[in-house]
Amino acid sequence: MEKIKYITLLTDFGNKDPYVAEIKGILFSSLSNINIVDLSHEISPQNIIEGALFLEQIWDYWQIPSVHIAVIDPGVGTERRIIIIHENQKFLICPDNGLATFILRTKHAEVRHVKYFNTLTQYISNTFHGRDIMAPIAIQLVKGGNWEDFGPSVDDWQVLNIPEAYKKDNNIYGEVIHIDRFGNAITNIRKEQIQDNLPIYAKIKNSFQKIPFSLSYGKVSVGQSVCLFGSGNRLEIAVNCSSAEKQLKIKIGTEVRLVLNKD
């Protein structure tokens, strides 16, 4: 494998507190020529599903030798495991709490439970494994460490309990699993589930409104609701230039029915 030149960070730390800077200090102090890329530090606090969806959407676009550290870790300091995932030329280091659900559900990746690593300090904080465990693992990988030496291969990793959308007759039934910063409601209905059928409209439970299907937000008038498959190939309920969350009173868990053309 080519030399790893990039480490990315995905956290729920925000940018106000010193946590991201501490991780970067550890990394830069040990790796003089590394590039550290901030994917995001604005995942909502403890929101594992939001982090998992973020990873799902960016994972395939990183096709270079790289190490990815993801720290959305409400169980830090407990018996939850830390795992390393290896696929092609990239590694993901994260807590085993469902954060890698979508990567492991759809990708051909190997997973190891971290049991052995080189510590950089005598003290490992029970509240900051991103700095004291995950960053040192990333350093070892960049320096050419064999990922098989970190611990045993496992296949019993944790997955998020997210209901699968299902198809019945000319309908696909699903629910909202995330709301983005624009107020778009992202569902668990995936594009491949429609097969060759053309979506016509969507309906939200307890609403009589038919939300028309379109190929883009701008195909409907400003302020009009629309359903479409977004860039992550999941069905979204949106309002052009406004917030579906506010205008349609949608929240996570809201049930959605997508009606398909029968032909």
C-alpha cells in the first residue's frame, strides 16, 4: 500500500473547546508530514445516527491511502470496544457503538477489535479515548504498523437499530431518520428500492397532503414541498428554499409513504 498522507477527523466536539486541538497536537507531534483534514466537528452531541449517515455518504469518495478517526462516543470509558475497519487503502478507527453501521452493512470491509496499541502517555483518560487511544493507533498505522497486530478479527460489531423501509404493492413505507441543517427530512427509503418504478408522490402519516416527486429542489416553486432522492440516494422530504421540518412539522421518526407508478 502507498504511504498514508492523510488523517481525517469526524467528531461531535464543536470548535469552542480544546478537544480537537488536543488530538491534532498528538498527531502533528508524532507525524511531521501528515495532512489532517477536518471532515466535521458539528455532528450533534452524542448523535450516533447522524455520524453514521455522514460516514456512509463520504466513505466511497475517499479513494486514497488514509486513516479516518470518528469520535461520537457517548459510551467512552465503559466496556464498549474500539474497532479498526480496513477497506482497500483506508482505515476507520471508531467506537463500536453503531457509528460504522452503514459502512459495514454495504461494504466489504474487515474489522478488528483493538486490544494492543502503543500508548503515548502514562495516563489514559476515561473520558477522552479519541486523544489517548484512537490518535496513537492512527500514528502507528501511518508509520507502517501492521493493522492485524492491534487485535483479533471480529464480526459481531454493533449496529444501529434503524428500521428497514419496505415495499408493499406500489408503496414503499419508511420513516425520517435525520434532519439536515436545511430542514430537509432524510428517510430510510433508498433509491434502489424503487427499482424500475417511477415515484409519484409521498405522504406523511396523519397528513392528507400529497408531496410531489421531483428530480431537484428547484423544479418546484419557492415554498412548495417536494420529495426527491438526494445526493446520498435516500428519499428526502424538502421545501424549496425553506425548511420541511418547520413547515411540515416533520421530526425524526415521522412515518413516510412513497407512492410509485404501477407500470
